[in-house]
Amino acid sequence: MKHFVLTSAGLILAIIFLVNVASAQTCTGSAPAGSTTGTNNTSVGTLAWAGTGNTAALDGSYASAAPLVALLGTVTTEYLQITKFGFSIPNTYTICGVSATISRANTALVSIGESISDNSLLLVKAGTPTGSNHAAGGAWPFATITAATYGNSTDGWASTWLPSDINNSGFGIALSANINGVLGVIPIASVDQITMTVYSSPPATLAIDLVNFTVQGETAGNVLNWTANATGVAGSFVVQRSGDGANWQDMTTVNAAIGEDGYSYTDATPLSGETFYRLEVLNLDGSVAGYSVIATVAARTLTTVRTYPNPFTDMINITSPNHFSRVILRDAMGRTLQVKEYGSGVNNAQLNAASVPSGLYFGQVDAAIYKLNKK
């Protein structure tokens, strides 16, 4: 970033170079997708799953794993690996996170202390389980198929994902369970449905390089010029003005054009005091993408301010064809008696000075000071 400040004829010219104002990421989930393509991955466990193609729908047809006889102890299943979910995320999108919902239960005929729990749950990239283990604690419910959700809209499962990874037929999920048995009971790990949701973000609706932004005080007013290079779907610029650098007033909205283009706006009724300007950059949907840095123009000299009556008795009237934003009344010792602020600028103002004693006073209108007398 470069920042130059030049002084000329009591006015400040600010030139600012900015790079890459971009919108905040908005992540949207796909419709939950299921798949009938399942297999056993033998990289973990010893107990295979049957019916690996039965996880697409919540229909009572299960993928299941069970020991052949009642057991005392724990056996671990192989991975139930489900792939080919059929996602088609656009290649320009950013992957934000992945979630999976698994409807499962222990469907043993009776329950007298046996249990089934997650052993390992991983996402599958190009056919290989990868990333962090999202296995949850606790036993699967007995008899009643119950859904459990793993991951969320910002969870990448400790792996980096591109749309091409998600759209690949080898993308999916791998589940291994621990079966803890007791004598006389055969636990059955049953999975009725597995669905996956992928959260992604489109490219920013407004990608702008704000090349330069200048403000110059001219006879016609304060002239703003800027150059921007907009790609994608363009939004707009809101020219904002402030008399104190904190409270901002919208002056006008200028639509952005695709490609590099120059823009100009003249503030024909500028404030007489130091004036601050900035650009608010909007996306196509009206959301704020960012702001330029602030450029300033120094206090303008008001040669046409009129204060009357002078001498005054109670009310002091102030008028000018130019906008002013602050009026201060001080006594002969320089003590401040009244201050009035006008954030958007005014042409007329009035001070009630009926309570002050007779004598000499000074009225300050922005940077200009005027001598006043009370009868």
C-alpha cells in the first residue's frame, strides 16, 4: 500500500493505492446425498459387513456386521466404505466443510449388557480413508435406528478439499465399529442409511482491485476520482462523507463495471471544515465487501459567512452559502460557552445567547473566527 499526502492552497490531496477488496465467505450446504456403492475396506478390523449397498435410503434394509456366535470380549469391524455420492460442486467453489449423518443401532434380539460403539469414522479421498477420526463416544441405541451427525459446515476433517475431490467417485466415508459381546447374545451392528452434506462457497460476487482513490478541493466542490478493476459479477461503490471521521453519510451510489474503469464524483456542497471521504464497496446482493482507506480535504475558508445581528441581544444567526459542520461560542477569555455539531453540514444555524452578560465574544464557524458583541 502506498499513501501520499500533498498540501496545496490549504487543501489536502490524498492518494491511496489498495489491493483486493473481497467479500466475506458464505457457505451453503448441498442436499444430503446417499449412495448404494459400498464395500469392505480391510485396512482396519477383522469382521466384514454384509449388505454394503443398503445405506442409500432409510428403508429398513441394513448394512450389518455380527459375529457368527455369541462372544465374550470385543471384535472390531472392517471399514464399511461408502463412495460414489454423485456430488457436482462447481470447480470455482471453495469447500468449507463436510458432515455425515449415520442412522444406526444395535439390532440384537435381546440386550443384556452387550454394546456397539464407533471405532473409527473417516472421510474417503480418492478411495482412501483420510483425515481426522470423528468416532463418537457412547453406545449405539438398542433396537431403534437413530441418526447421529458428524462434522459440520466448517469441518474439513483435518484434510484439504477441492471440488474435484468431492466430485470424484472415490469420495465418501468409512465406518468401523467395536462390538462388545457377552455370553449368550449376538450383537448386530446395523446401519440403515448414510447421507453426506458438503458445504461450499461460490467465488466472491465482487472481486475488486481498487487501484487508486483521490480527493481534490476544486471551485466546483470536492472532486473524487478512483480507478477499480472488477472481475466476476460487479457490485457498486457508495461514496461516503464525514465531518469527524467517525459518523458517515451516504452521498451517492455508483455501479461498478466489469474490467478496469475510472469513476468520478463531485461533492458540490462540501463541508467547510476538514472533510473525510471513503468508498464502501458492495457485493451484487448489497452486502458490504469492504472499504477504502479514508481520504481527507482540509478546512475550507468561508469568506461568505454572515453573523447577525451584531451587536446581538439574545439570538445569534449564522448563515452561509457553503455547508459548515461546527459552531462554537467563546467568551473574551477564550472559554467555550456553546458548541453545536452538524454531522451532515448545514447552511444556517442559531445560537441562543440570551443568558450571557454584555461584552465581547467570539464565534467560530468551522475554522473561521468572528468577533461578536452583546449589548
